[in-house]
Amino acid sequence: MSLNLIKQRKRLSLHSRRRFIRRSSLLLSASLVTACQRSFQTRPFQASDNPAAIGDSEAQAQRLPPTPTCGDYSLTPSQTPGPFYSPDSPQRQSLLAADTVGTRLVVSGQVLTTDCVPLANSLVDVWQTNDKGEYDNTGNNFRGHQFTDAEGRYWLETVVPGLYPGRTRHLHVLVQATGRPVLTTQLYLPDEPENEGDFLFQRELLMTVHNADEGKQAQFDFVLP
Ligand code: FE
């Protein structure tokens, strides 16, 4: 065999090997893609896919309120002011006096737009009964107004309002942000036996309430149009 013929055969053999390797790689990649696609298409979703679900129970998930996201807030429903509103309440964050009787209740939250924009300097005016379910219609006991801070926050210290005939425990609130309509509404406490029988009670107006070292801590955000 001539030297030229040997070189030509070597070149051909090298060329065939390269073509074989290239074809094999292409085939392997194609099979891998198909296998992955098939696996994504057919494998059902499993609880273990969600790390948050591991060790979690459905019961626990049901106990937790949904986390509000910006743009997801719905407007706070309005309710009647009733006959006991007085327009000249003192500006203060605590409605407690030295001789106040009752379970301390701290209510805090924000005044927001439906897009979660905090409404600074909004008026939050609260009036309620004392621990025994009595309104002060001659003075300003359990009446007070304040203005939200730069982040739209308010903070109120009072007592858990008492019961009076026909009504469950509630706080009356008037909220007004600059250039927006007045919101008059009422706030309620969860797990009160009288809630269901109250003709004005609305679930959307329930505060989130926790027992604290001294009384109860409540949270409620007002959302204005
Ligand atoms: Fe009332």
C-alpha cells in the first residue's frame, strides 16, 4: 500500500469518527430534552415541591389570615355613626384616666389607599362606651382624636368597650385623609358571643386581637378610596 493511500484512509477514518461523535452528542441532547419535557409534563405536583409545606398542616394554614399584598386591599366598609358622636373630642392617643376600669386595649394600624400608600396626617377620631357599656354624652370620656404619622400609622390606648342592649362590643371610628371622603365605621373584636346576633356586625371590620401582658393588642388598617 502506498504512503498516500495510507494517509487518505487515516483521514477518512478520523472524519467518520468525528461525524459519529457529533451525531451521538446530538442524539443524546435530544433524548435528554425529551425526557425532561416528559417528566415536567407528566409528574404530578407533590407537597414536597413546596418547602414551606413540609412539616406544615392544613389546619395551621387555615388559622393564618392571608397576607395582604399591595394593591390587594379592599375598601373598609362604612357603618352608621349612631347617635352618640360628638365633634369636639380632645386630641389624644390614650383614652385612659387614673380611675379607668376595664381591660386595657391597644389598637394600632395604618390608614392606607387601595394601593397601600400610607396616608399621613389623617384624622382618626374614636368614641366608644366605657367598660360598662355607657357612653359619656356630657363629657369626653372615651372620646379622642389623633392624626396619623408620616407612615399613616395611628396608636390608640383604651379599654375593651362594654355591652349595651342590642349591640356587641364595638368602637366607633371616623377617619379622614386630606382631600378624601370621610369614612365612618365601627370596629369589632373576634370571638365575641354577641357578634353573630348584632345587626350591624361585619366580619370585614374585625380587628386582629392578641392577648398581651397588659390586656389586649389589636390591629386594624383602614383603607380609603
Ligand atoms: Fe355604639
